[in-house]
Amino acid sequence: MLTGAGISAESGVPTFREPGGLWDSAPVDKVATAEGFAADPPGVWQWYHERRREMSAARPNAGHTALAELEQRITAGGGEFTLITQNVDGLHVAAGSQSVIRVHGSLADVRCTRCEFRRHVGMGQIDDVPTCPQCGVPLRPDVVWFGEALPAEAWQAAAGACGRCDVFMAVGTSALVHPAAGLIDLAIDAGAKTVEINVAPTPASHMVDIPLRGPAGEILPQIVQ
Ligand code: BV8
Ligand code: ZN
């Protein structure tokens, strides 16, 4: 299972690339790159504080809960279920999903740009620009920015799961951001049955066996039923 921002859209969390999405109002290279952060930590934090505020007000929707239910049924039957998410909003864990691999990190965590310091801060109020208690430099959101490698462990686990799965679903992702979007190809190469759930066509729509057009919050509960 690979999810993207679209599964959280029905929880009121904005997506990136749809009309009116996050990239319409924020220059990607200024707010989602290490260079952008180095140039203006307060400016980047201001954008992330706004996203953290939206996420702290968001609750899991029927799509998130359906995935938690699906995982329970599959694992109760002795099967393996892996949920790989590109989202940094924590809503899958809040919905009760157990095996969540966060390939783009989490906005509830911060880390130092210089030393190994990391801290789980949740989605509540934190300093405008939190600083490292060990070396005093600004802490950054513990998310993967453009041009940065994905966390090696998470990527290995995600690629491994896709390489051995029987069924793969891409839910609410524009399938444009690599290497995460490449997981779809791994599942196809592994001979898995592939499904896409999206309100609009994506580059993956013609690659999957079953493209389902509609909101995740409606389709996923139907799949569980
Ligand atoms: C890397 C930060 C190298 C976290 C993000 C040219 C070609 C190919 C690749 C590249 C290229 N130039 C550069 C690259 C690499 C680049 C990339 O892929 N760029 C793309 C855009 C061209 N990738 C990287 O830089 C990656 N790193 O390559 O490093 C490297 C390797 C080794 C060593 C050193 C370096 C890093 C990628 C991660 C970037 N971080 N964000 C944050 O702040 O959130 S990207 C951002 O996009 C988020 O992480 C997000 O998760 C991700 C994917 O977006 P989606 O989740 O799919 O959301 P989107 O809005 O796009 O789509 C929403 C979808 O939902 C839509 O399809 C919509 O129809 C649908 N939807 C809406 N409502 C619903 C719905 N579906 C169902 N139900 C609904 N209700
Ligand atoms: Zn430090």
C-alpha cells in the first residue's frame, strides 16, 4: 500500500499539486529544500508551522480507518500488510495503522542539521525556530526535502515489501515524486495485482491493473466491506 497527500484531503489537509494546492502558494525550492532552509530558517519554519497547525486540527478520515481495518483483517488471517506513506501528517498512525513506513519523514519530529540530535515534538506549538540543545543551530523538520535521500532503512523496507507483494494499491498520490513513485514499478515487476485509487488520472493510471476513480474515503471502506 502506497499513500500520498490525497488520502488526507478528506481530513482537510491540503495536497501539493492540485489547483490551490501547497505548491501554488509556496515556492518549492524555498520551503522544501535544504538550501532553502539554510538561507531562511524562520521563513521555512513559518510555512511548516502553518502545515503543523492544519495537521493538528485534522482527524483520520474513513480512508485512513479503512486501511487500519484492512491491515487487521489481513494480519489476523496470517497475511502480511505494509503501509508506505509519503505523508508527514501522522494520520495513519492516529487511525490505528500498525506497520507504517514513512518514506518522507514526519512533521511531528525535528532534527539537528549538524549533529545527531532528534526529538519527537508532536504537532503542538513549538518555538518559531527551535534550536539544538547540543550545538545551538536551528533544528529542521524531520522530513525529506527535494534533493535529499530517503531514510535508508525506510526505503529498504518499502522496496522490500513492494518486491514481494501479491496486491499493491496506490492511494491518493500523483505518482510524480521519485523514488517513492517507483514503488509502483517494483510491485508490477514482482507480478502483483495493482490498483490505483484516485479522483483524477495520474502517470500510474495506465500502468495498474485496476484504476478506481473516486475519493479514497469512499472507495477504501467499500473494499473493506
Ligand atoms: C531525491 C517534503 C536524490 C515533505 C516532499 C526529474 C525527474 C524525476 C525525478 C526528479 C527530477 N528532478 C528532481 C527529481 C527528484 C525529485 C522528484 O521526484 N521531483 C519530481 C517532483 C519531479 N525527488 C527528490 O528530490 C527526492 N530525493 O531524489 O534525492 C538523492 C539520492 C541519493 C542521495 C542523495 C540524493 C525527495 C522527494 C521527497 C520530496 N519531499 N515533501 C513535506 O513537506 O511534505 S515532496 C511532496 O510530494 C510530499 O512529500 C508528498 O508526499 C510527495 C508526493 O506528493 P503526493 O503525496 O502524491 O501529493 P500530490 O499533491 O502530488 O497529489 C495528490 C493526489 O491525490 C493527486 O493525484 C489527487 O488527484 C489525489 N487526490 C486528491 N484528493 C483525493 C485524491 N485521491 C483520492 N481521494 C481523494 N479524496
Ligand atoms: Zn546539534
